Amino acid sequence: MRSSLRPLVRRVSSVVLVAAALLAAPHAVAVGTRNFTLNTLDDLKGGDLTGVALDSNGNVYAGLNLGSTPIPDATSVWSAVVLPDGAALLGTGSEGKIYRAVGGQVSVAATTGQMAVSSMAVAWNGDVIAGTFPEGKLYRLTGGKGSGEQAKVFAELPGAEDVWGLAYDEKAKVLYAATGPEGKLFRIDAAGKPQVYFDSDEPHLMSVAVGDDGSVYTGSNGKGLLYKLNGPGRASVLYDFDADDVKAIVVAPTAQGGAVYAIANKYSEPFAAPKRTKTGPPSPQPTRSSKPGKGQLVRFTREGVIEKLLSDDDTHYVSLGLGDDGAPYVGTGAEGRLHTVSENRVERVVADTEERQIGAFVLAGKRRFVATTDPAVFHEVRGVGGADAVWTSKVLDAGLRATFGRLTWRSDGALQLETRSGNTDAPDTTWSPWSAALAAPGDVKSPPARFVQIRARWNQEPKAVLREVSLSFVTDNARAVIRSISVKNQSKGTKPGVQASGGEAPKPSSSVQISWQVDNPDQDELRYRLWYRMEGQKPWRALLKAGEKVTRTEHTWDTTAMPEGEYRVLVEATDELSNPPDRVQKHSLESGVVLVDNTPPVFKSLALQGRRLRGEVVDGLGPVSRIEVSIAGSDEWRPLFPSDGVFDEPAEAFDADISAIVPAGSHLVAVRAYDSAGNVVTRDVDAR
């Protein structure tokens, strides 16, 4: 197991936010025993994959066995080539050094004095050409040899500051260089003489590749265009990506079909080329900050048919190459992982490093390696599997303290599984040690805790395949708490309650809508019971009918048969549907005052003398909330104020001049009054 859990810690914030119920998808609510079940690529890739691979079918098996050799004085790896003698050359930043890796040792082959060696290619007679920034120079290492001293300048490219990609055409014996910031593709001969082969409208050409038939391809930054060159200055757009750049291109040999592979990325931040200074380290990649983007891998057949092979919304792709079997591999820009995809579209994660980016790799030929960034490390591929092959799950969150039960798994071949637990979302020294290994499904010995991890070892059978892991658990029974109760009297009009003057009068209803909010930390299925009592009385009486079961956080109370008055409602939440009797938890909360008023107010008096309207409205509970007047037959109601100017009592007198409302002549005047429950009464008087 690694001493560092950096990739896991980066994921932990999202793990904490995803409730355990999401991992136990068959259960909509928490009912007794639950399970963490991991059987998909997304489930299985969230943790640490030391020496193991996993695929999109949910299979975990032994992966690349990687060595680990730090590259001194380098922060990033930008490029790499393999020499005929098997040595690997690595182009690095921040001091623009070229390192030679062979026999488990890394040494400086040459220095450039630039910020980074951004690209390399093996060209004429095995010489290595290195492209750099920020001065757009090409350097030459004869035979790929170097003594650690300053490399010789081979060519300077007019107007170029950044050399992003190099590709050698073995047939034509020329070198191509993709550059910025003028978006030019240069063609350089053996004497180092450059000429502009293609001048694009893009600010940067980021990648270039040459097929064994002499076909030339280049990709841009800006609109994310993939070009095919048909001759000097002649290019056609092979594809316009919905992306910001075409980061890398590889052309398969004609014997393997001659397909063109490209990785393209879409970023969350604008492009920023390296600063034009030789002092201080550049960012590990020039295109973006450390924030990951979205990557895609596509393939174009020789007939030009496009097929998207991989896509990832969580990270961009940095490096691209083909394996011995012709399958494409991509290195990610976050979490330092190496992905591939088979012809039948099964995706695999074949390596997971501790570093942030896969800057370069070679997985074809006798010398295979992965070189990483942040920090810069050379990982030689030692083989597949090994005693150190370990799969570690992401941190699994039960939501509350849990007691863990049986750990089961499906596998082909013998594996050993272990667990550890703790109460912090990232494993630390407070977590329990890894448990004794289980060679067969059995009970977990890790102590109760909120979080748990599972790991599997391939030390018994290197060819074993892990297909599914499941861990049973039961959380502590946390009490559900009712936080608030809301009670509303319902009306049958367009809106509840008293309408504005001139609006349609509501039709009072005896229904009271009761709703409540509940904190349910363990997501148990809850049952609710309701009681009522009248103000001034002590006993609570059942509001629900015998045997009625309420599981929603709302209920309608029909108060038709209830005496008028002020009431309170008591709501109790119980988790009895999810727990045995000795574990049941309950909580209750009392509402505020609920007004039950199904009787409209009455006019104690009503008289009209001329255009002077006088009267008094009385309600049993009150207060009277509105008085309105209208000419009978008209829908234009006008408000009247009580004599004391405020509607706040069960009895309200009024005395108003309505001559502005009722014109001269004989009319039937309608007067209506509301109480606070929305009950309304209407009376008519003659106006002459």
C-alpha cells in the first residue's frame, strides 16, 4: 500500500457528499442492514490502484508493475523518446534539461537553458532533436548522446516562441515542428534550414504526426482543429472538435490499418502560454492551470470515419501513444492515470501513479515506461502484476457510525481482502490498522465507524480477477427530529385566505393543511402520528382514524365536526417501520395556534341613510378582517375601514360615506364581510 493517498484524498470531498444510499442503490431508504456494493468502473476506480488495472465491465486484475525513479531538479516531464540502445531520453522543465534513463538510473544528458524541452523526435541517423520554449529553438543531440553539457542549437524558427510538437518523416528525411504563437508548421531539412510548410489561422499548433506513408497531420489550440496536410500550404480540416486544443496525434502503421488517433481537450480556463522568462519554473502544462478539463480520444479510419473511443468529464488528456498490440493509450492530466480502450470498446485503467500527470510514456517495444509530472518521476514497466498489486477502494461513507458485517466478493482466482475504518473522511492515524486478511468471504473485524475502506491483494494468484465487492453494515439508529410544523386553513378560491378587495370571494373550506419538516440523519422510513387539543384543555386526542398510517410529511385535517376555537396539533415521528421495538426512536413537536372557524361573521346591524352606510359586523372568534361594498350585480368591490381604523377585533363597527361608490338613483347595495379564516357573509340594502 502506498504511503501517500493523494489521489484518494482528492476524491474524498465528493465521497463525503455522496450518501451511502447511492452506493446501495437498490434501497431507496435506510431499512436495517445495508450494503456497499462496488461493481462498476466508477465504483472501483475512486481509490488507489497500485499495480492493478480495471475495466469498464467492473473487473479488477493485475496491471502494470511500475518502478519509481525520481528525476532530480525537474518538476515536469514534457516529452520522451527511446533510443536504439534502449535508453530513454526525457525532456523536462523547469530548467530545460534532457535526462537519460537506463538501468534504473537517471542522469542529465544535456541542458538547453530554456524553460522546458516540450517535444523530442529521433531523426537523421538516430540524432535526437529537442524543441523548447520560450525562444522557439531546436537542439540536436548526435546519436542521442550527451555529456550533461549545453546542447547545440540545431535551428531557430522565425517568429516561433513555443515548439509544441515534433515529428520526423522517415521517407522524406525531414522534420516537422508545430509552433506558436503564430500557428505555423515548419518543415526542417537535415542542415537545419526551416521553411513554413503551413501557416494556420490559429494562434498555436500543438501537435504533429507523420504516417509511414508520408501523410502529415497537425492539431491546433483555439478552435481545436485537426488538419491533414496535402502539400506545402495546402491543408484540409479533418475534424473540428468541440474542444480547445488537439493535444496529441498518433498515426498507426499501415500494417495495422493506418488509423489516426487524436486526443482533444476542453478546459475551464482560457489558454495561457508560458511566461517569457527563463527564470522560475513554468506550469507543468502550458495550456491550463492545475484545474482539470474534459478530454476525449478519437480515431479516424483511413477512409476518414470518426469514432469516439474515450471521454472523461473529470480530467483532460496529456499524452497519447500506441501499445505493442496497436491499442491506444492516454495519460491523464489529473490523478496520474493511464487509460486504454480495446477494439470492442472496453475501457481499462492500467496504471495509477502517485503523481498528478502522465507527461509522456512508451508502451511499445522492449523499453516501456511511464514518466510523470508533479513531481517528475520515471516509472519503468517491470511487467504485469506482482506481489505489490493492490486495489484500494475509495472511502465509503455510511453517513453515521456503522457496525460492519460480512464482506463478500466475486472473483476468478484467489485474493485476500482487508478493511480499515475511521471517523475522518480522509484516512489518518486515528483510523484502525488494516484488518487481518480474509481469504474467503467472512465477517469484518474493523471497529464501528462512519467511514471504511476495502483493499484486495494479488499476492497469491497474479492472474486473479476481482468482479464485485460487497460489505454489509448497520448504522446506529439516529432519532429523526421534527424541526417545524406549518398549518394553513384551505379555501376553495383561486388563493387561500382573504382576497384583495375586488377579487373573487373564496369559498371557505373546513380543511386544514398540516405539514412538517424533519431531519432524518439515517434515512429511516418514518411513520407519523398526529393529535390535537383545544386551547385551555389538557388531554391530547387522536387526529387520525384508527389504523390510519401516515408516512408523508403532510396531512389534511377535516375540521367540519370540530367546535370553533383555537387548537394546537402534536406531530410525532417514529422509525418503527425500520427498526425492531428495542431500537425504535421517537420525537414529537407541538404546533402553534390553529384557528378552527367554519362559521361566517354576522351583521349585527346594517342601515343606509342617503349615502351614509352604518353597521356592525360580529364574528364568533374573530377578528373581522375585511368589509367591502359594491353595487349589486357589479364585480367591483371597494373596501371600507372600521370606525377605529383597524381590523383587529371580533366586532367591528363602520360608518362610511359611499356616495363616491354609489351614484344617484335607485340601487341595490351589497355589503360583505370576512373573518380571518376567510368565511364571508353578504347582505343587501336599498339605496334611493
